[in-house]
Amino acid sequence: MITTPFTTVCVALLLTCGALAKPNGQKNKKPKQVVPAIECDVRAGKINLQEFIAKCPANCKETTQPVYGTGVFASMSSVCNAAIHSGVITNSGGKVIVRKTAGQASYKGSFSNGIRSLSLPKWRESFVVEVGKPKKGAVYPSTLDYTASKPTSVKTGSKAASAASPATTAPEPITTAAPEPTSAAATTTPPTTPTTTAPPATATTVKPRAAVHKVRDAGARRTDVGSAIRRPGAPSGPALNRVQPARPERNQHASPPFLRRDWPPPAYARPDWYPGARRPSDVSRSAPDSGYTWSEVDTADAAARDARPDVSEFERWYFNYGPYPPRATEPDNSRKAVPDTTHARAESVDAWKPEVNPFDSGFVVQEQDSLPRALEPISQGDPNCKVDIAFLMDGSWSIGKRRFKIQKDFLTEVSQIINVGVAGPMMGIIQYGDDAVTEFSLKAYASSRDLKPAIDKIIQKGGLSNVGKALSFVNKHYFSDANGNRGGAPNVAVVLVDGWPTDRVEEASRLARESGINIFFVTIEGPDDDEKQNVVEANFVEKAVCRTNGFFSLPVSSWFGLRKAVQPLVKRVCDTDRLVCSKTCLNANDIAFVIDGSSSVGTGNFRTVLQFVANITREFEISDTDTRVGAVQYTYEQRLEFAFGQHNTKAELLNAIKRINYWSGGTSTGAAITYAAEQLFSKSKPNKRKIMIVITDGRSYDDVRAPALAVQRKGVIAYSIGIAWAAQDELEYIATDPDKDHSFFVDEFDSLYKFVPKITHSICQEFNSQPRN
């Protein structure tokens, strides 16, 4: 009887011991994996874990966060966009497992799933992404341990609990068979660190005292901070992030805490008085320090941030005169405006008493905020340099960060000298590498002042130097009405290239020239005699530029001498009389139609001839400065229907052609050619190509050979169109040699439309075959 209860007790003890023997007191039931959420801009390198699981939000593709590589990505890549690029998740978000690997010698960019990844020559760490379904028995950390923005420095305060822990290596995924401790910064402090008190479960959200500083290791160097010396007592923050030795703790109760103010980004550039070197890695869009509280959280990865806006008027005050304590009794919305130090001598903010008469105190007060301030007049630009300029800047990896900065400084200086404005030059920038991208369009900025900060924010794209692709992009997409192309202003493309292009430029340049784009080349450190064998296309500059007379090419021997090319380049692009590639086969002509109105034509056929004339006219760009059209109708006599420049829009011109009345009579083609030379071509502009198109249906009653030779000697290009009973020999006499390209015959009036593309093609082919020297 005693055996049964004893057996029951033993079984119960065994079950209890078995449960206690399981790690962390787990049940037999598989633990539920908690998946931490991350933002689209989180880089894999910022998470101090070798392998982890995370959940990406939706619409990360629209954030255009950078991705480097294909399949295996550099750790500076966005985790979520890398997962979309690999097809692990879609743009609607989802779970992803990240596993870090060793760095690669190179990363190849590609386009996949709507994400364009970039190429990268080398990086210290890589990662791969997998579908976010953990393997059986694997449990990943439920929280993510983020590293400091720079591994060689120690941040102030915010992650003291993590920094105090000796566990710096990332924990591996644990299984139920072999328990491993997780990071002390994320859970609890190990018993081997007696100097650190174990934080509670929410230790990662508790911020320690901001005044506690850690001294970085001896010899460690911060490359992301400016060389400016902080004023004594100024705490470190995003604007002045220099680490100082530890100082005595500040009294926490000296003043109540204030929240960071949100300052709007200014619209002008960093002034010359800024007391330190520009931080090359400081490209965040965070608001400048307000002086009331100082940020205690780690900043984002410097390499991943966008361009930082330039300093505000408050920073001008702070950098010159130091921080000032706030009034604890004032509500936040009642703080007084900071005086403008450019017009008045600044004093301590606490000494400024708004209720005191400013004339008694000797303090000069600016206009009250309630009064409207006069807007600074905006320059309309230099009217003597009315051009639309697109600068193609080299963003390839071969240029390096230092030279890319020199290139931006060059463009900034050009933008200030050229005096951008709606009545003068308009300027846009394209950056090219493997492909071309628009940094900003022609209409994005209407003044040189606005262009300066915009250029400063441009970030290097990387890749190869595919100039041919960039020129094709400019020709097809950039000079459009949507991008601000004004039509009446010459189109100019200035190509900056380091060394030589990595693709062919001849065909893309030819098409761009035929579209009216004046191509300039600024070649920096071009190939020497030993390097010419590595050039993809020999004489690439002469094959690309508008003309090969030296006006459109600027060779620069060194990047450090690029600044000397500013003035010569500005002078050339503003010389509109020499921008000859603006003249194309469609916008540089004076075209005279000499139309047979004899009785043999008839009213119906005459209307068909007028339709033929209208169809040719539609192919050209019509204005007083572009192609102009005139018309003469003849029988025995001649009549000027309209002269060159009489109708300066295409709509007006087509209506004028439609209103021509049929005359009827004989056929004196020779006299009509002489009349057209006197009434039309004698008034033609010298920079226009003179083209005469004679349309007749029969043999002339007078001689056509002498008038045709006379007009051709004056530079007129003559085309003859014969219909039905027209004499073939007369058509050849009228037409310019070679006859096969300038003389056409058709049996019926209704077939005239077939010659519209042939005539247009012949005009353009002849125009584009002119020598380019």
C-alpha cells in the first residue's frame, strides 16, 4: 500500500527537476520569437550583432536609402532596401534575417525589384539577407544593440549601461539545447562586473547623467569632427561634437530641463566666419543646437546622413558669444528673438530687458518681428548670358572624396560668377557614374544664392565614368519643358571628367549636337602617352565637343588647378554668338516656297499642294529667331503671299498657308525664281541657311537655267518637285547638285505627301554633314 504513493512522489520529483534543468525555466512549448522593428534607414553595420532578425516597415523603396552590392551587401547598406533588392521582402515590408560576413574586395551594383544598388570598391564588413523564418530551435535576440556612430570614440552618456558592460561581441543565435547568455547591454549585467549595477528590464531607455564623459583611447582620432575649439562650458552636441576629458558633475537641479527646439533649415550657405573646418561626414538634417538642452542620444551613421543645412542666425550668435541660460519663468513661446549681430553689437541675452527704453540703454534694436520686413531683391540674372546650362559632374569612384569636394567647389564658384536668374542663365546639375541622375533641374533654383547650399548637399554617387550614357540621358530627358528648358535660350552641356570616359561618347554626342546641344568638355588630369592605350575611345574630346576648334574644350592638368578654369569657362558659355550647335537643321533656315498657280493645276489640286507645303512647315521650329518661311505664287506674273518673319509662330504660319487663294494663269517658272531671290532671299539673315522649294506641274514658258544658277551662286539650296507634266530636264536645272537628293517627281498630286519625310531628311542630312572645325 505504501509503494504506490512513494512511486507517485518520485515521479513528481523527477518532473520538477527536469523542468528546473531547462534553461531559463522554459516550458516544453517552443518560445515565441519577438521580432524587433527597424526603420528603413537602419544600416546593418550599426547593429552590434553578427546575426539577428528584424521587421522592416512598408514603403522603404520610396526612401531611396543606399544599397551597395548584389547578393552580398556592404554593411553600410540599408537592411530593408537590401532585402527588397534581393527579393526577400517586398515594398510592403516584412521580416528578414541578417547574417554578417567578412568584407569584400569589391561590390557590384545592379538594378533589381525597383532598387538600384551601387558599386563599391572595398568595405570592411558585409552581410547577406534571408527570409525572416528562424530555423527550428533557433531564437534570435528580441532587442537590437546599436553601436556608436564611430568605433574609435566613446559617446557621452546615453548608452552608459551598454558601454560599462565588458560584453562587446555580438551574441550568436541560441538554441534550446545549448543556452548562451545574451548581451549585457540588452538584458542584465553578468555577475563578473561588480562595478556595474544590474539595470532593470527597461535599462536601455533610461539615460544617465549627461555630464559624465568618457575619455577616448590614447591616440584615437576623430575624423568626423571639426577642428574648432569649443568655448569653455559649451556642452557637446551634434553641432560641436568634440570629446573632452571628464569634468566634475554639474548640479542637476541648477535649472529645469528644456526640450530641444526645432529650428527651420536656413536657405543660405555656411558663412565664412564659421570657426572650424567643415565636417566631411556631417551630413545630417538634424536641427541645430538650441542652447537649452544638448542631445544625449547617439547620432546616426555619419556616412548615411543627408546633407546638413547650413548654420542659422542662432548658431551665429552661439558660436560668437557662447550659450546663455534660459529664463525658467518664461513659457517657451515667449522667448525673445535673437538680435542680428551683423548690424548691432550683441550683449548677453540675460542682460536684454525688453521693457527698458532701448535709447536709454544704448542698445540698438532691430525692427520688431510684428512689422513686415522688406524682401531682399532677387537678381533676374545676366541678360547678356541667357543660356540653359547643364553641368555633368563626375561621381565615379576614381575621383575620390577629396577631388569630388574640389569639383563641388568649382561648380559653386561658377554658379556665383555666372549670375543665375530667370532673365539670364539657368543652371542644373547631373551626376554620372554607372548611370546619370539629375541632382536638380534647370528650374529648381532661380538665383546664385540658392544654388550654393544645393551644390554643397550633393553626395558622391560612385561607379564608373560612363560619359556616353550621361550625354544620352541629357539629350533624351534633361532639356525638356518639364525641367525648365526655355526654348529661346541656347542649350549647353558642360562635361567634367576625371581622366577619360569608361564608355564610348561619339554616337551619343552626335545625337546631342543634332538636337542643338552645345557640348563643352573640361578634362582634368587627362591620359598621358603611356595611359592612352587604356582609353576606350581615342580622341574622345574631339568626337564629343560641338566644334573641334578648341573653343569647346578645356584641358586642366591637375585637380588643384581646376579653379583657374572658372573664368575662361564662364566667358565661353556666355558667348552665345559662338554657340553654333544651338543651330540645328530644324531651327536655322529661311525656306521659300515657289508655288505654281497655273490653270493646269486646278482648284482641288492647288489645295493639295498647300497641304503639302503645310506638312513640310510642321517639321520645323518656327519663330523669328528660328526657321522662317515665305511663299511666292506664280503664273505669268508673281505674287508675294507672305515674307520671311511675317508670321512668327507655327499656328499663324499654317493659317497663312491655308488662306492662299488660287490664282490661275500661265507658267513662268524662271521669272518666279528671280522674283523669290529679290523679294525673299535678299532679306534673309546671314546666319540662316537659304532653302528654295519649287513646286510645278508643267514646262515653263521661259528659261529656268540662268535664274536657277544665279540664285544658287548666292548660296541658296534649291529643291524641285515636279508633278504630272513637269519637264524632267528643267527640274534638274533648278535643283542643287546632286540632283538625286534635291529633285523629285510624282505622277499625281495625291502622292505629294510621300516626299515630306524625304525632303526633311535631306535638309537635315546636309546640315549635319557640315565640317565641325
